Amino acid sequence: MSDVISQGADEELVQLELRLLLEGIYQYYGLDFRQYAMKSLRRRVQKLVETMYLDSISSLQARVLHDPAWMERLLGALTLSVTSLFRDPAFYRALREQVVTMLQKQPLIRIWVAGCASGEEVYSLAILLEEAGLYDRCRVYATDLNPTVLEQAKAGIFPIHVMAEYSRNYLQAGGTKTLSHYYTARSQHAIFHHSLRRNLVFARHNLVTDRSFNLFELILCRNVLIYFNPDLQARVHQLLFESLDNQGFLALGLQESMALTPHEADFITLDDIHKIYQKSEL
């Protein structure tokens, strides 16, 4: 019985430490992770504690609140996303066939990639638009909470050893050239051409606390909402709704959906498999 009580007390202590860490980050740095999905967030925090050989979340909190370098390290752990060029190739094929063709009539196409991480999704989209003959009419805003990964995305430099996998994804997504057409191989890196970056704007934006900053014809917010609790998801759905122009398009992650959201009735489902929606005309 004493072991069971001890385990319960330990669990309560970990939960308390985590809440205090998140509250401290919010109060001191203004970054609000308090409504993130706790299971995923706790797993990432504890992994960092173990990786850095700390004895508790409280030890991590002390370092984070007294050393911005530790906050940057924690931010990287909390916002780390699994991504690749043309990840989920079938999604990009659907985007090419169902959305890009409908954007042909637009004289100016504003696109927001929310939660762009290290930029693979942004460059995938730029290539798709280039091949559709639309890129010169586009301005793509790529935003993320983490300034470190934003700098990586802006540079457009990726390890050369992943390009074979990315090339396969590109072809499966309906690519019409070769992926190597868009980058220069140098040493151990692939550097995307400046011409592909000409219409990309990278900026820091916090989906939790920041407001809409434009009206867009297309928004990609993929594999971000799964890390938020239901209340925060509803808030971000409101932000996305406000940021879309009439009859604009919204793409979510494969595990995400407009179903049972506050704005479910305001969207037409274009592709339920690949989670592509169109905002109804007001």
C-alpha cells in the first residue's frame, strides 16, 4: 500500500512541477504552453530532462528561468516537429489537383504556412507553385514560434543525405522535373536556389497569443493542432477562420479535422482523406 501511495505522490509532484514550469515560462518569457496537450508536452520535457542528465523538472525550471540559452533549448524540444520535403506525397498531389488549379484565376495569391518548422513544407509548396506557373503571383508567409528553426528555414539548406528520400516524395507528389533542378549540392548540403526563395517571407508568429495579420487565399496549418488541448484548438480554428478570405482554402494534418469544431459549418470539405477544406462564401 505504501508503494502505491508513494507512486501517486510522485505522479502528483511531476504534474505540479510541469505546471510550475509552464507558468514560469509564461510569466517570464511570455510564451504560453499551458494549453498544449499535456501528454505530448510532458513526454518532451521529460526527454530533455533525461538527455541533459537533470534530476527533475524543477531542476530544468531553475535553469530555464535564469539562462535564456536553456529556454532556447527547451523551446526546441517543445516545438520539434517531424517533417520532410513533400511529406505525405498524396496530400501534395491532391493540393496540386484540387486547389492550385482553382487558384489560377487569382491575380494575387497570399498563402500562410503556419508552424513551418525548418521549412520543408514551405519549399515543397514553392516548388509546386513554380511548376503550376503561379509562383510569380504568390507571396508565401511562413511562420513559427521558434526563431532558431525559422533561421534554418530561411537559409534553405538541408542535409544532402536526405535528398534521395525527398526526391522520391517529390515524384510521388506529381513533380514534373527532378528535385535536383531546384538546389545546388555543396559538400554535405543541398542549398535551394535563391529564385525559389524570392517570394517567401519568414516571420515569428505565435498561434496561441498572436492575431491574424492578413487575409489569405490558402492556409496550411498541418500537424500543429494535435499538440493543443480542445480549448486552444478552438481558439486557433477561430484565428484560421478570420485569416481566410471568402472561398479560401485550408489544409490540416492527416490526423486533424474541421469536424466538431466551432466553424465546421463554415467550410466545405473538398478532400476528407487529405483534410482540404474551402471556406464558404459569406
